[in-house]
Amino acid sequence: MIIEEGAYVLLYHSPQKTWLVEATTGKKFHTHLGVLDIGEAVGSTFGSHLLSSKGKKVILLKPLIYDFVMKSERLTQIVYPKDLAYIGIRSGLTNGSRVLEVGTGSGGLTTYIASIIRPTGHVYTFDVNPKFSAIAKKNIKKANLSEFVTFHDHTRFHEANYGEVDIVVVDIGDPWTMIEKTYESLRPSGTLVAICPTMNQLEKMSSTLTEFGFVFIDSTELMIRNIEAREGKTRPAMRMIGHTTYLIFGRKAL
Amino acid sequence: MIIEEGAYVLLYHSPQKTWLVEATTGKKFHTHLGVLDIGEAVGSTFGSHLLSSKGKKVILLKPLIYDFVMKSERLTQIVYPKDLAYIGIRSGLTNGSRVLEVGTGSGGLTTYIASIIRPTGHVYTFDVNPKFSAIAKKNIKKANLSEFVTFHDHTRFHEANYGEVDIVVVDIGDPWTMIEKTYESLRPSGTLVAICPTMNQLEKMSSTLTEFGFVFIDSTELMIRNIEAREGKTRPAMRMIGHTTYLIFGRKAL
Amino acid sequence: MIIEEGAYVLLYHSPQKTWLVEATTGKKFHTHLGVLDIGEAVGSTFGSHLLSSKGKKVILLKPLIYDFVMKSERLTQIVYPKDLAYIGIRSGLTNGSRVLEVGTGSGGLTTYIASIIRPTGHVYTFDVNPKFSAIAKKNIKKANLSEFVTFHDHTRFHEANYGEVDIVVVDIGDPWTMIEKTYESLRPSGTLVAICPTMNQLEKMSSTLTEFGFVFIDSTELMIRNIEAREGKTRPAMRMIGHTTYLIFGRKAL
Amino acid sequence: MIIEEGAYVLLYHSPQKTWLVEATTGKKFHTHLGVLDIGEAVGSTFGSHLLSSKGKKVILLKPLIYDFVMKSERLTQIVYPKDLAYIGIRSGLTNGSRVLEVGTGSGGLTTYIASIIRPTGHVYTFDVNPKFSAIAKKNIKKANLSEFVTFHDHTRFHEANYGEVDIVVVDIGDPWTMIEKTYESLRPSGTLVAICPTMNQLEKMSSTLTEFGFVFIDSTELMIRNIEAREGKTRPAMRMIGHTTYLIFGRKAL
């Protein structure tokens, strides 16, 4: 648990004040809490702390995939952890899974999937926008998961030879257009998941999955609420995210 | 994707009518849809179907970990998929994780954890009630994950030699009593998670984590709602589970 | 607070076991708690109790409008109290309001509105189905509010002479069809409310209100969750109603 | 529906841009939309509009009690409309109700109650802080409801002679301390309501109501979510208030 040169570290001061940085000798990091000498982190242990120039304590945490996703560079709306996690469990994502992702976006979902399917599984991902793919590659590299992900050119979707997959995840504005194109690649009994921010997308996707003979079609939404658990005055947080996306799942029947 | 003798199969007729069965030659399965000749499934493909004696179609799906958990034998309240999945992502559960679980219960959470940490990680689990451990072992065996799980005797908790772990998960009525007992085993920067069905447990657990110097303490609740997505009349389902449990997370700081 | 002959009484044994009955001399009421001599209630005080033939205690409560609505006879889905109340406050329902209701249904909303607008306001209500109107009349009479409600024949909607109203409430399957028909009757700056169980209705209603120049258009949903508040083990109830209806409000601009 | 000199008007530009002003001849109102000549509103009709100096349209709406509450001057956290309305329906608040309110705060709840119980009911209200009472009086006067409200000095609670009431509403930090003090004043079968922002208050209040023999004890929370209903892209709003308060209700049994 020694922090090596070049390792990513999550600097933690409070739940609202965290930063993901690379630990490099000589590096200074400026925050409103004062300057941090990141170089001091190199060679110390995860769980220990630095003091800023203003004497503020900052804990050195080993970043989780959760942290890499929450701190990822973004050109698109990210898929939130509550949704990432549920996509995983409801689709059967597990060690060894082979996954086709349509709509890489900023790569948060790709990162999460790669972290679960390694070391024997693989993610094949496409995006119509090369800027998104470039950001996604950076984010996935940070999380040290590049070897489990293959990027393809969206314009040459049909030429890509990724073989049969266990799970298809679609995160684009018109997900129903991709059912036909991915149907053959999905192994029988495998799961197709789509991320549908609007009710209209969900409705159309549900109808299209039914037309294609998918079964166990399940449309859901997840809400998460923080609780302020403090002795004698515990209550839910006043602020909450009201909506991220709906999720729809179906299993391929022959 | 051929169904082998002895494989588990999820029989699907509708979202409300599914059964998890072992495919065995000669086996008959009686349902209100008529009798199913399960033996016919052996040698056929996942995704294909059987017809019942009443002519009803039943799809043969390859069970996911989700299905094994939802169909597990239970002597205790299970941890629901929405919570399992969020425990996983928020704690950093990933391939290779070493996890200590206190409170095996019926083994649903153990099953989920094992499915993610394999092939190189491991789960060490304890329960005070040997009846629960026996059920949990059966459930984990069904999901073919036994090799990734070690059961320990709760009464000899201190003698167990599981070494340092990345994650501690506590699912017992008084989780705060286990912080001291598991503290040394949790690697610095690792995550402790507790499953707290009541506000009172959550409040006490939050205070105790703070006393022990844990940081990034995060108390949450997740709600899941099904959506009935049907052309021209889409709306949320009338029935919903109002509460399963609160979850609390903390990271160990030195 | 003396219970008079013919008064309605809410018999309360537990939150799940309540009955709305008319207090009549000589009346016996059979429940699984034993037989109750309702005649004994006549002349006693609200808040006091009866003992059943099995010695079970049943409290005699004065029914609220809430109780009349929850215990109303129904041929249709009722509007739930959380929605009734919010319709009231968001539309400006108050003493003296004149209200036009399209879609009487079983009369629960009519009852609530009448209870607020009395003694100087009035409700004008229509339903296409005479069976609904008949049930609604019975329910409103039970709550002793008949004098504040005028029933009209839906087929003669245009002939009804109810004058200008402060609020229009629409509770029918295609509420957008009634905007034009009720527009002239709604006073400038008045509120139109529609009860839209589905997203599709809500979306179409929102567009139509916009077309008609309504402002301050507000689409919402309310969720209510019971809390089991018990010393040392407080938590939300496991069961919850996931959805009743969406509500949409708009103010008429000239 | 002519706007008279001195009448309150809700200026509406968009759901996020509304102002509650008094219509006075010669008054200018400065906003980022430009200057509004409020004097022009006097003599015009509710529902019509003004143009700002920058040519922006501002609709003149007749303010509802909802608007008076949302725009009230505040020294305290207000009770939100969803909670006001549910307090009303669940407690049996109606025309003619006599209500005792402990904890006037900024008077939003007092305003709402007064608007429902008029013309024959009355509200008796107390607050320990004379600054709150002063603000509350101003807010209630704006809504033209002063004649239905009597303010009492909290330090002389026992001397106040308000007689028997139908409903007691308690909105203070330690509501359980007021059960004994208000018990005699509440008519048998009447409702006691308490506003409890924390789980701990709710739990203690529930136990105390039980000790005092209250029945039909009901603890709830309400959540409200806006829906962005737009053609082809309808979805819930991303932002939501996660928590305002819990509510607890009980009926007095003898």
C-alpha cells in the first residue's frame, strides 16, 4: 500500500472537497486549503495524510473505480454510480463477460464494465464522436484498464469483428436503431441494456425490444438520497438529484 | 450455450412467473401453466423454449447472479440487488478484492461479492447462526462460487486468519460492535460498509465510524421503481418497495 | 361532540382496521373482532369507545373528509389524499372558490373541493357516466356536502350555465379535449388543473396548455411514504404506493 | 377581476422569475428584465400583462395563498406547500375549524390554515420569539387573513383562553413538550399534528403520542418531483428537494 511515483491518489479533505491527482515528485497542488506538496505522498502509505501550507489535513486515499468515474473528464453527461452498478447486476456483468457498448461517451460506463470483467472478459466500444472516444481513452487509461477495452470506429460498425457477446449496452439518443445491428452479436439468453433519460425513449425502446422477441423486459428508475446521520438529529439531505436516467433491460430469446 | 445435464436454468414465462431449476434428464416440473418436461432442456440451447402440457411457452434462460440471489433459499431478509450493486461500486469491489463479511445471512451478498472478486479475490464470511451458514453454503454452491468463499465460525472470530482485506461488510443488527474487531484487518484506505435497516442503526454506526477515524463517511438510501413502459400509456408501477435498508460507507484513515 | 342518531362514525381498532358506519339505534356490526353494538354509540361522545363481543376495544372517531374519501364507494380509481390536497393548495382552492370539475368519477375530489369552498363557494361537476354520478352523489351526501355541489349532464355540457369559475379541474382520459370547452368559463388568472396518470397524457396536456397561452405551467408528482416510528428501530415502511398520478397546473393569461 | 390600488399582484415572467408586489400608482419596479411601471397595473385586469422597459412581457396574476406562502418574508424555515396541504387534509382542516398552532414561525402555516377555516373558524397561535410573531403578522396581513388569527404570548401560554379546538399543530423543536400543555384544549377525536424535520423528533413524538393515548398515529414523509413535460422528451427534473420534514398525526381518544 505504498504510494508509488505516478500513482493516482484521491486527496480527501471532506466529502465535498476531494481531488484526484497523480503523485509525482516535486509537484505542488494549489487549493483554497493552501498548497499541498504532492511529492511528499510518494513513498508514503495510502490512508496517511499530508498537511497543507495552511495546516489543513488531507487524507491520501487509494482511488476506487467509483472515484475515477466521478472525477473523469467529461464532454457528455456521465452515467451515475447508482445506475452503473444496477446495469451491472441486472445484466449479469461478471468476471469474464464479453460486452458490446454502443455510445462510449466519456467512458465512465466503459471504465466500470472493464473493472468488473477483467481479467478474462473484454469490452468493445463505439462512439460516433471521435472527441468523446479520445476523452474516454484518457479516462480508461487513468484507471489502468486500457487492455480490457477495444475502441472501434462507429462509421465502420459492421466491419468490426468482436464476435458473440454476453451483454449489449446502448447509450445513445435513439437506442432502438441499434437493436437490429447488434442482435446477431448478442448470444441467446444474453442481456441488452439501454440508458434512456426520457420516458419517450423508454417507451419506444420497450416496444422495439418486444418486437424483436426480447423477454424479461424490465424498465426501472433508481433514486438515491443521502442521509445526514448525526446523533440526535438524523434526517435525509435537503438536496437530491431528482433524475438521471431510466434503464431498460431485456433478455434475448430465440 | 448448450444446456448441460445438471446446469441451472431460469424458466421464464412472464416477469412474475419465473423458476430456477436444475436441468436433469427425466425431470418433470409442475406449474399452474401445466407440466414441463425439464429433461427436454438438456442438450438444447439457452434462449430456446419448452412447451408445457397446456401448450404454454417457457423460455430457457441462463441464470445470472441476479437470478441466483432473487431465487435463493432464505432464512433471513435478503439484501436486494439495488443495494448489492451499490455496495459493490461504492466500496470499490472489483476483480481481486479480498473481502471480510460479518453476517453471512442467507448468502446473497456473499454470492454477489464472490461473483465480482473472482478469480483472484476471496470472501471470508462469518455468521453467528450455523443454520444461516448452511443455507448460504447451498446458495453459493448453486451459483458455482464456493471456491471463492471461506466460511468461519463466528464464535471463533478472533482466531480466523484471513489477513488484510480491502473491504469489510457488516450485515448484523449491531454493526458498531464489529468495527473494533475488524479494524486491524482492513487495509489503510480500505472501505467499511454496513447494512443498516433502521435510522437508529445508521446514526449509531455513523458516530462510531467517526470515533474510529474513518473518513468519507457516506450514508445513503436507494429507491427503485419499475416503469410500465407501454405505447401511449407509460407510467410508473403502482406498487413499489418503500424501503429495504440504509447503507453506510467509510474509508479507513491512519 | 355527542354522537347523534344517524351520524357517521369512524370505528378505529388499528390503522389497518377502521370502518365508516352510520350510528343507528339497534344496529349490530359484525367484524372478525366480534360483534359491535353500534346502537350504544348513539348518545355517547366522539373519542370514547365500544367493546366488541370478544372484548376488543373500538374507538369512536368523528370522520374527517379524509376518512369519507378513503371509505367512499368506488367505481373508479380515486384521487388519493396527497394529490387532493396538493391540487387544492396549488390551484388556490379556498373558501368561496367557484370550481368546475370535468370527470366526477366516484366523487372523492368533488367531496374534498366542496369541503374547502363552503359555505360561499360552489362546485359544478360533470361525468359522462351516469353510474359514476349516482355513486358520487351518494358519497357527497354521506359527507353532508350536497348543497355545495351541482351535477350536470355531460352530454349537455354546453348548455350548463355555471358562469365564470376560479378553478377548472379535469379528471378524464383525454383532458386536452376539455381546454377549449372550459376556457371561456375560467376567469383570467384562474387555475386549470388536470389529473394525468400517464406520462403521455401529461406531455400532451402540457403542449395543449402552452398552445392556449396558459402560463406558470407546472407538472409534478407526489410520493408519500409511511414511516414506522418505533423507539430504537425507526425506519420507512417496506410497502409504498409507487404511483398514483401526475398533476399539471396552469394559470390563464389573456 | 380589476386590479385595485393597493392590491397584491404576482408578476410572472417564467416559473423561476416571479415577484409579489403591491400595485400602487406611480411605482416603478426594477428587475433584470428592465423597469416595470407597476402603476399601469392599477385598473387593468388580472391575467393581462405589462411590458418592461426592455420589452419583456410580465403577466399580472392574482396571487394565491400558495404564492403568498412561497413569497413570504422568512426568519425561519417555511413549511412547504406539499406539507401544508397534507397537514390540512390529514388533520381534517375545513371551513369552521378551530385550530391551535404552537410555533408560529414566519406564519406560512398560519396563513394556509386561516385561508381554509374562514369565515367561521379561527387560528390561535403562539411563538416564543417575538421577532417571528412580528414577521408572521406582516405575512398574514398581506394575505388579508388577520381577522382569522389571534396571536398569543408564548410565555403566557397557560393564561390564553382559546377554548376547545379541533386541531392542534405543533411546529417547534421539541414538540413532545407541548402534548400535555395542549391536551385539554383538543376536543376528543380531534387531531394533533407535529412537524418533525428529524427522525429523532418523529420517534420521540410517536412514543409520546402513544403514552397519551392518541390513536390512528400516522408518520409520513412526502416527496415532490417536478416533471419536465416536453413533446418527445419528457422526464423528471434533475433537481429535487430531498427532504423538508416528516409529519406525524394522531387522534385524541378518551
